[in-house]
Amino acid sequence: MTASAAEQGDKLKLTLVYDSPYGFEETLESLRNTIHAHNFRVFPDRYLEEGLVDEFSVNTRQISVRFCNFSDLHQALQIDPQVGVVLPCTITVIENADGKVQLLTGNVQAMLTLFDNPDLTAAFHDLEQKYQAIIDEVTL
């Protein structure tokens, strides 16, 4: 799937997958820089398998980049405190066995189906646009 694939069928997929034309390290660095540029705070990276396998067996080519814009978070929580359990504040970068690098992120549209709140829909629309801008910049 490419960054422009916002097709109807994608709306219910919980996870969206984007191919990166760059190597793992370049994609990861670009992602961190782009997240910062979009006014998000970046937290320490986590290996996807961290805590699930011993530290010597962790796949170091699967990293979750965690981030947050506290203003957006506060706005969403004011609308509906339950939204805190589904906020998609992570983009995971993986390198497959064939060397292909992909970015995985939560699908904001799918998360919205859990709520019936027009105010939350508007807030998440803004968040979705920010996420898409980040993905577009990293994968172009």
C-alpha cells in the first residue's frame, strides 16, 4: 500500500502499512525528525518485542516510535475520556527479511468506529491529517 491509498476498504483495517523507499536507519531518522517538525514530542523508542523475549533475542529492526502532542491529547480527552485507550501515538518501523522497510500505524478511521461522537470525529480528523502528513513526508 502506498501513502496515497486512502481507499474505502482501508477504513476498517485496524493497522495501515506503508512502504518506505529508504533503508531502515534513514526511515527511522526521517520519522523522528518529521514527528518533531509536526510539533509532537518523541519518547524513547521501543523494540517491538521488548519485554517479550530476552534482550539478546530482540529484533532490532522492528522499532516503535512513540510520540504525543499534549494539546491534541488534552482536547481528545476533554471530549471523551475513554479515547485514551485507543490513541494511536505510535508508528512502528520494520525491516522485513527481504530488506523491505515498512511503517505501520493505527488507523484513525477504524478507531473512530468505537465512538459515536461528532466532536471526537472532528478532533480525530485533524489528528488523522497530521499522521498522514508525517507518513507522506517520510515515504516520499
